[in-house]
Amino acid sequence: MKKENSRRSFLKNISLATFSALALSGCDMKAIDEFLQLNFRTLSKKEKDKLIKDLEAKYKGKYGKEFNVSAKPAIEGTLFGYALDLSRCIGCRRCVYACVKENNQSREPQIHWIQVLQMEKEKGIDFAHSDVQYNPEKVPEKGHFYLPVQCQQCRNPQCVTVCPVKATWQEPDGIVVVDYNWCIGCRYCMAACPYGARHFNWGEPNVPVEEINTEMHYLGNRPRMKGVVEKCTFCVQRTREGKYPACVEICPVGARKFGNLLDPVSEIRYILENKRVIVLKQELNTQPKFYYFFGI
Amino acid sequence: MNFFRFINGSIKIILRGNKTYYAWLIFLSLLIIWGGFGYLGQLREGLIKSHMRDSVSWAFYIGNFTFLVGVAAAAVMLVIPAYVYNWKPIKEIVIFGELLAVCAVIMCISFIVVDIGNPLRFWHMLPIVGTMNFPSSMLSWDFFVLIAYLFINLFVVTYLLYCIFYKKEYNRKVVLPFVLFSIPMAVAIHTVTAFLYNALPARIFWNSALLAPRFLASAFCSGPAILLILFQILRKTTKFEIKDEAIWRIAELMVYAMFIYLFFTVAELFKEFYSGTEHILYWKYLLFGIGENKEIVVYSWSSIIMGFIAFVLFLIPKTRKNFLTLNIGAVLIYASVYVEKGIALIIPGFTPDVLGQIYVYTPSMTEIRTAAMIFSIGFLLFTFLSKIAIAIVFDDYNIDSLNRDARRERVTNDK
Ligand code: SF4
Ligand code: SF4
């Protein structure tokens, strides 16, 4: 802890001179504090609490609503896993939009954490011949099946390896998260992720105030800023409270299953035990905790 | 006191020049202003002003960065042949090579700065104050070697120029280890930059062991091309002496590099096209386009054709030894490698993307303007630094001349 403190004071000292100059030129103290904020993982419990309080106040000022920002750490004895039933998915994209709403994704420019790929039955899982832009009157289309892809929560996540500033990491419950205040926006992780799961805020993100979800997690669905990367977090703000991810709840055909891999009687364990599962791009050794299976 | 007089004297030197020189300065300044306003737009609205999107998340900026790393590396590696063949002006070659390297590295870092979403958070990458992901992330390695390389070169040129300026004998024991060290460092910056791409199993197009060797070979084509032209200008306008033979020798070495590059590329193409796995898609996109999407094909073929013409011009002794064709070849190979690194290396890495989707990328106006700004600033810096270096090395600009000027000024004031 001592080390952190000296680090912080050192930082404050060297930057104070520069930033008092900046402050005079119209930059307010909040912006400076935000600029000097350290990597979330290196903060103490007290510092985190203060940070959260400040954030809630800031959001209230900005959006005029009460917000509940959580910083709840992983619950011991949990390792989250996901399974998706390919034989049930009909490609309706309800999960895509439920995810957008739950996780406050930017509407314009548009960000979708879930991509649903339409594939030809005859070709099997073949990305090169798949289509995300499919748009028929009615799904499912004849001769096609659907493969939704989101962050696969790799046990061996490439995105974490390459990030030059440790702005993204794997939590003890297996969720790979991003500290939006620490990400420099170099997008190396996007080049490294084999599943196109990471999305960049190319412009200022835009969520209508009346649609903002006020139940938030610091590492999850809190509002992002321009120039940072974001991704699926298994709805960390819900799942750490014992709820299902939004995409699991919305799916009209029950194709999406979620649970604790360490719990021997969980549904996800049942599926691993009794169905044959596959993971995408297994040859890359990313070892996803997101499985696909054929329920019927 | 001396230092201020040095600065003062140097500014005078920078401002001195003929019409062509002024035209060049005005041209660069206009480009900087034009590009600067483009970049301002990006600062205000974000990288949405570029044509990069989630599918193609790195593009023209990082390509320019890669190209300039090559220039920085090759400029210094030219010291090897200068030493081996015992060319006369080896000290001068070291000075101008390293000056070029310094400017190129500065441009590299600028390209990274304009490419990241939050340039103000750059300090997160530093050790101690930030949380540098070392040794895991290749990007932090790259940053590290680039900075080290910048400082080594900066030290060597300033030291050499300082000694000449003060008419002191420079201490070989101090300089030599640094010059010798800068050579493997030159290889290192380029290799690490290649590894930046190479280390991503998700990007099949780059995931080939030949990537780093191909990088080095192509850098050896483009880097010396600049110096080749610079040496001729210096020879015409200053007391810099370099024999025709040395210039032809550089050209000859470039032919070898081009040949090696060609060979590596053919080997790669053979493997991809003969085995015909799905990995072929990226090369297909680069060379022929996929379906309707052929926008990138003009870039790749223009690079190939320019490179090929340059290769032939440099290969045939008669055209190699004719300065007109030699210079045409130098410009062509420079342009060819520029397009290859700027577009043809990066874009197929992302198209089709990891989920097989095609997003057609070509640089946006903002990207072109920002790049023009950085290049112009780099060239301007290089022009100024060279001008001062020329004055020190060839034109008797030194401590004595400063003292003389000061004395003269005092005399006129007294009158
Ligand atoms: S799917 Fe991509 S973003 Fe998710 S953990 Fe794996 S590498 Fe990281
Ligand atoms: S974009 Fe952000 S999270 Fe991704 S590698 Fe760069 S700093 Fe890390």
C-alpha cells in the first residue's frame, strides 16, 4: 500500500506544476483528478469507494438521475461459463438489442457487443462465407443457421497479453474486463482478439438519457468515453448479484445457458457433462469459457 | 552564454538560403497548416474522422509508423558498408544517417500519438508512474526500444557535432561503442515492430515467420534511397565528398536487399497459393480483391510495379550508374515500400476480419492530412538539423566563428 501512496504523491508532485498551468487556462480540478486517476486494480478499497462516490455524483450531474455504481469484486468460488445451443438459435437478434440496452452501448455511432452470424448449413461453421448483415423478412432463413458471437471470456486471453498498459485483465471469476479510465485506446487488443469481441468508441458515445440503465458496475456498463475499448462482461453488474446476463433472459427460444463452472450441480456443468460442446477457433489455444452445443 | 549564442547562430543559419530553399520551407509550412487543421478535427471529434472501424481497427497511421521504423533502422545500418568498404566520409555518413534516424523516430512516435484514442493518457505506458505491461506486450517493447534508439542516436550526433564545433578531438572510446550498439539496435527496432504484428495468432496474414525478415529487407530498400539522394545534394552544395563508386555501391546493396525481399515474398506466395487453405483469402484480397471489393488492388499493384521497375533500374549496371535513372529508381523504390508498408501490409491483416466480414478501408482525408502534417514536420526538422550539421561539419561554423561574430558586433556597437 505504501508503494501506491508514494507513487501517487510522486505523480501528483510532478504533474502539479504542469496542471496548475492547465487549470488556469480553464481546465477544472475534476478533469485533473480524472487525468491523474490510477489503474483501478492498483487502488485500495478506500480509494475505490471514493472514486465510486465521485462517479455517482458526476453521472447525476450529467444525466439528472440517481445512479448505483457498484465495484463489487468477484465472489469466491465462482468461475462463470456460458453455453449456446446452436440448434435452437433462430437469429432474431433480440439478444443483441437487449445487450445494447442493458450495457448502455452507444446507439450512434452504433456498437453491438453481440454479432449474430448467418451461416450456410451446407458449409458448417465457416466464417468466410458468413454474413452479419442478413436482413430477411423472417428468420430463420431456409438453408441457414445462426451463430452469435460475443466475448468468449478466454482462459488464455490474447487481449490481456498484448495490452501495453494493463488496462484489461481477467478477474478471479473469469470475466475479462476493461478499465475505461486507464485504456489509452491503442487498439492492440482489437488486433489480437480472434473473435472480434472488442469494440472501440470511434466517436463520442451516445445513449438517450431516458434509456440509460442506472444499475451499473465500474468494470461493466457504466458510460464510456470517446477513444476507449469496450466489450461483453457477462453483464458483470447482474451476474455478481446472482442474476442471469440480459441476453440469457431475453432469448425467446432458450438457446442461452449460463452458470458457475465450479458448481457441480449447475446447468452449465450439466451441459458440459451430457452434451458434446465445441469452442470457436480451438486451434488458437484461447480456451474460451463460452461453449457451443447442439441441444436437439 | 555560449549555448545561447549557438542557438542564435543556428537560427541565423536556418534562415539563410536561396530561393529553392525558401520555396521548400514554405511548401512544408503550408502542408503543416493544412494537415494540422485536419488533425484538429480528429482531436475534436475522435478517430471517427478516420475510415478505421471495428473491423479494420489499425490502418494508415500504424502503416506509416511501420514504414518510418524501417527508415530509421536502415539509415544507421548504412554505417556497416561505409565501414567495410572504407568510404572516406564515414564520420559524415554516421552524422547524417543518425540525424535521419532521429527525425524518423520522432515521426514514428508522432504517428503512434495520433493513432491512439487518448493521447493524454500516454503516461500510462511508462514504467513506475504507469503500469507498463512489460515484458508481455510487444507494444511496450517497441516503445522501449524506440526510445532507447532515439537517445543513442541523439547522443552520438550531438556529441560528434559538439566536438567538431568546439574543435576538439572526439573521444573514439566514447563514440565507438555507441555507434556499434546502435547497429544491432537498428535491427532490433525493426524486428520488434515486425513482432508486434507477428505475435498475433488471430491475424493469419501476419502470422508468418518470414514477416520480420521481409521487414528488414524492405527497410534496406527504402531507407538508403533517401540517403542516396541526400548525399548527391550534399555533394553538389557543400564540401561533402563522396565518390560515385560509393553511391553505386549503395545502389548495388539495395539490389541485393530487393532481391532478398522478392525471394521471401515469392516463397510466401508459393506456400499460400499452392496449399490453397483458407489463409489464402488475405492475399487474394490484397492482390485481386474479393468479389466486388477491389479498392485496395490499385495500391498493391502500384507498389509491385514501382518496386519492380526500381529493381530493374538498379540491377542493370548501365542504368544504375546513370544518375538520372538511379534517382528515378530511388524515388520509385521509396514510394513502393511506402505504399507496401502504409497499406498493403496492414489492411489485409484485417480484411476479411476475424469473423470473415469484409469492411473496405481506404484512408480518409483526415488521415491523409494528419500524415502529411507529420511528414512535413519531420522533413522540416530534418532540413533544419541537416542545415546546422552542414554548417558545422563543412562550413566552419564553430566556436571561433561565433567568437569572431561577437567581437565584430561589439566593434560595430562601439562605433
Ligand atoms: S474473446 Fe477476445 S476480448 Fe474476449 S477474452 Fe478472448 S481475446 Fe479477450
Ligand atoms: S485499446 Fe485499451 S485495452 Fe486495448 S490494448 Fe490498448 S490500452 Fe489496452
